[in-house]
Amino acid sequence: MQRENMIMAMFCGIDWAEDHHDIAVVDDTGALVARARIENSAAGLSALLAMLAECGDTPAGLVPVAIERPNGLLVGCLRGTRPVYPINPLAVSRYRDRHGVAGKKSDAGDALVLAHILRTDLAAHRPLPADSELAQAIAVLARAQQDAVWDRQQLGNRLRSLLLDFFPAALHAFAGLAHGGLSRPDARAVLTLAPTPGEAAALTRRQLRTALVRAGRRRNIDRDVERLHGIFHAAQMRPPAVVEAAFGRQLKALIGQLGAACAAETELADAVEEAFNLHRDAPILTSFPGIGAVVGARILAEIGDDRTRFADARAVKAYAGSAPVTRASGRSRSVSSRRIKNQRLAAAGYVWAFASLRPSAGARAHYDRRRSNGDTHTEALRNLTNRMLGCLYHCLQTRTPYTESTAFSVQAAAAA
């Protein structure tokens, strides 16, 4: 909805809870028009819409809603019918002091504060973007897949820490493997078969070979069988037998969790790719070097497909945290990286920038130049992400694919 087409005579605040929500509606003078508590159900939603209709809510004059969270079932049902403004809870606590200094707090009072935030400072806040349903579905899948990756990494770190405590030979056997290390199916298969040093030392070459084949290994099997057999049969420090057995039970449980996380990541990655390829922005995103289906879906999930959401490229860069922030007071002035940002978009931007160094001569030249100027690896990648996001914003706005000669005309010519 275009803000200039709305009649902002009424303002609604919703204090969200798990089983109920407090509602407050004020007019443009600040007077309380309506107040209620609704259940978190279809009946509660109907009661909310009926209350807003009694307050003058019409298609020509929609009542905007302020709430402390940007997601959830209630928000999902409301955002398609009216402008919904997610307000940071920290900001709400600051606004609360404008209405009283005694420090009192209540759910009904917070709903009223949220309504007053829209009444007084509507221009300072942004509504949820009008993303398409497909973009919202991609956001759900991409964030779930990203969470699965983080869970897998966390479980892998826990597994490594556990092995370091009682079975360091397994780290020597698997941690150096490419493409997953301890998370690889063959590593998990062998450790499930022999979760303790004693059981690993009893493994035969035939058993090792069978475990590797069942895990999907097709090449260099004999070489790795000999390597693993030699590592497991070498002398090593071992805890008492009872303690070692307890460690083994813990290891098998952790491997089960890791296997579930790996399976969830794979399943979600397939779902993300399938949904992303249906979106009209997919060809533009994947035209950029370093962006495949998964990374493209993560970026699309965070910036959405509402082209009116960001006023310019600088807004996208600030949202991703790639643009620096300047702090100036008197004679003091400092420029530093942003801490307040969309962490998911920042993580996707880092992967994108790093992956673009090989296929893009311009990106590589830009990165090398920043490194030669004194930037660290992370700083250079963040600056490259900043540059690429500007190109992405232009391409999405103009519906044109990425071209190396346009994005890095000087760097590409120098590299050639």
C-alpha cells in the first residue's frame, strides 16, 4: 500500500503474547478510541478486524498496526490487508518513558505506547514490505536451511571437542578431510561403527571398507582403508574402560544428531533451490558471480521482491551491514563497520563475495586492491559485498542481468 493513499486518522498498537494479544486504538489527537484483549486464534483475529472496522477502518483509510515482532501467524494474517509496522522492543522501552517515569509496565499499556509511536513518529518507521507469497515462502525455506547449516557446524564443533577429550586419533583420521570433515557420511559411518578407541582398534580392513562403501565412497577406498587401519591400531592414550564406554555412548548420540542435521540441510537445500528457481528474480541473481541457488535464495529472502522497500542502493548496503557508519561529535570523527544489521544477509554477503573471487576478474582485482591498501581479509570482502550490492540493486530495479564490463569496467580492463 502506498502511504500517501492512506487516511491515517486511527492508529493501532498490538502487544503480542503467546495465547492472547492486547489491542489499543488511538486517534490523531492521542485519545484512546478502543481497547481490547483478544485470543491468539481465528476468532481473535475476527474480533480485531471487527474492532478496527468500528473505528473507521475502510479500504480507502486503512488503520496501520504497530507490533513488536515482524513475524508470526497474527502478523502474517495482517500484513496482506494493511500496513504493519514492526517496532523494536528496545525502542518501545524508550518510548514508554515518554508516558510515565514511574517505571510501571503492563501489556495494555504497551499496546497503547505502540499506537502512540505510529501517531507521533510514523515517518520514522517502515512497514513490512509487500513481498509476494513466493518470496515469503523462499524466506521461510532459506532461513531454515541456513539454520540447518549453523546447527550442523555447531554439532560438528561439539563432536570435535568430544573427540579431543578421549579419541584424538579420530580427529587425525577425519578432521583433515575436505568437503565436510567430521560431518562427512563416511566419517560418521566409521565413528558409529566404532565410537571408542578400543572398538576402532578392533576393526578389520574388511569392516572399514564395508563402512566406507555403505557411506557412499567410490574412489580411493583402499588407500583410506589402509590409512584408517594404521591410525586406529597405533598406540594411543586411553581413559579407563568404564569412562571410555560412557564417552562412546555420548559420541553415538551426538553423531545421530549430526546425521539428522546433515539430512535436514540437504532436504531443505533441495526445497530452497526448487522454490527459488520459480521466482522471476532468480535469473538476475544467479547472473552474478558467486551466487548459486542457495545463496541467491538467502539474499532474496532478506531483501524481498518489493522494489519500493529500499529508497536507494545505500539503504540496501546499510541493511546488510556492508556500508560503514560514521560517528562524529565535535572534533571527534570515526568510521567503523556496522554492528546493527541483518545478520543473515551479512552472512550471505560474505559467502557471495568470497565465492566471486575466482569467477570474476573484476571482483578479484577489487579485493586485491583493498588488501594492498591495508584491509584485512574480512574488511576487503565486506567492501566487495558493498560494491556488489550496489550492482544488484541496479540490476533488480532495471530488470537487467549482471555484466562484468559494466560492474568492474576499470578493474576488468586492468585484469585483462
